Amino acid sequence: MFGDDKKKLCVFSGSANPELALEVAQKLGIELGHAVVSKFKNGETQVMIDESVRGRDVFILQSVSNPVNEHLMELLIMIDACKRASAKNITVIMPYYAYARQDRKTRGREPISAKLVANLLTVAGASRVVTMDLHAGQIQGFFDIPVDHLPGAPILADYLKKQDFGGKEIVVVSPDLGGVSRARVLADRIGCNCDIAIIDKRRPEPGVAEVMNLIGSVKDKVAILVDDIVDTAGSLTEGAKALEKFGALEVYACCTHAVLSEPAVTRVADSNIKKLIVTNTIPLTDEKKHEKIVVLSVASLLSEAVRRIFGELSVSSLFDTK
């Protein structure tokens, strides 16, 4: 794929999502870089890069998923190791960006943790960041290095377009006012003049959501709830229940990042959601797998991003949502 320049490309993986990193490397036609990521007996993270990276373009793939702080520290140390080994460029591929929901101050004396993570990556030595479906697109502005913000919508839409909904009309539903643009992008990708609807809800306390109203119509339609993250699935399942009350024939849900903290899987299993479609930006452990949960791979998208960045080609077509 890369001719004589192939030897200058190197893809490493942290411990968060090695299967995805291996899949990306295979699609690029290269071997995954050799690195040892472990712990010293006192709990500190140990990283050893077991091949030369001098003058090479290094890509480090690491989703900062649970345990978040361990995976983040791992990533920072891997960046530092490659920087001190004279890598030419260090691109961080972080499919899931941790702390993204802490992107602003909502009350006094709160941190803006998403900005802190951006600072840490930059200071550690990252020269570029590739991520997917940030909770707030404005997080890109926290960086003073290039950020490629890739969308999950094309992958989700391609799957949905192949499903047999029996000719029923489809409506894409945003679970809140903040996700309207995400719902519109997915609806446009699905095509067929797909409408959108918006759930109007309030949060009486953190982690609790109450559906107040619905903007738009789901009556006698297949409703597809779309969000960037599914964490405890409380809002998602309550929203699905409300859509059924508003007349939806069936309810599906999709999201890019399946955090699935307890008791998310149980809630989804017991809900009226037909299927929850997610991607593998975060790997699902065995206890999080369920027949209702469909996992789609983002390896093709990420490998194409690597190919274009390494070849100094345009990446814009990968996040063109039109």
C-alpha cells in the first residue's frame, strides 16, 4: 500500500483495545508494532518500545475506557517513550475520548477535565490526535495541534440501511436538544426523506432524566434513538419507553461509544429496545455482551485515516457528513 515508505509507518497499541489495533494494522498490511505495556510491582505503568522508531511516523491506538485513568496514563507514557526514541511524528488514535462530558463549568470550582486531557496529550509529545464522535465538537478547540474528528454516523447508517423494517416509515430521534445535529446527520445518511424527532426532558438530579414532551411525530413509525455515548442506559431506556407511549411501532437505538456501566446491559435487556447498535471504539467484555447488542467495527475508517495522514492526503472526506 505504501511502497518503500512502508517501513516508516508504525502502529502501536495500548492495553485498552488491542483487537481493534490489530485489525487496523492488518487492513494497512503491516505488523502491529512491538511494545510491552505492563506494571511494576508497585503499580506504576511500565512501557517498553521493542523496535526502533527513530524517524518514523508512529500511530498509537488507545481508547481511554475503563479503567480510565490507567489507560490514560499508559497512553501518555507510550507517547513519551516514542518521543524520547526520536519518532518523527506521533499521532494518537483515541477512538473514545475520556472526560469529554466535562467540557465546561456548570457551577463554581469545577474543573474542565476535557481541556486538561488535551493539555496532557500535547505536553507528552503528541503531534496529532484522531478521535471519533466527541461529546462536544468544540473540544477540538482545546488543542493547539491538529485534530481529526471522525464520525460514526456513516457506519451506523450503513448497517441500518441494510435492515428490513418491512417498508415502515423511519424516524431518527435525538434523546435531548443537544443531540439534534447528530440525529439530522444520521437521518440524512439513511436517506428516504427520513424525519427526525426530539425528546424534551429534564434532569431533576444527576443521572436521572424525566421525559417531558416529544417534538415531532413517531406515531406508526420505526423510531431510531441516536446518541454518542451509552453509559448507564437510564436515559436511553426511559426515552425508548416514552417513544412507545407516543405511538412508535418499534424502537431501535444506536451509539458510537458503548461505555455500558452497570446496570446498563440489564436495562437494555429488560427494555423495549429491539436492538442497540454500537461500535467497537470501546471493547465489550463478556459480561457486557447480549443478543440485543450489535457491535460494528471502526477499523476500516481508522485504517483509512492512518493511510491518508501518513500519505499526507486529505482526511476531510472521512468526516464529511453531507
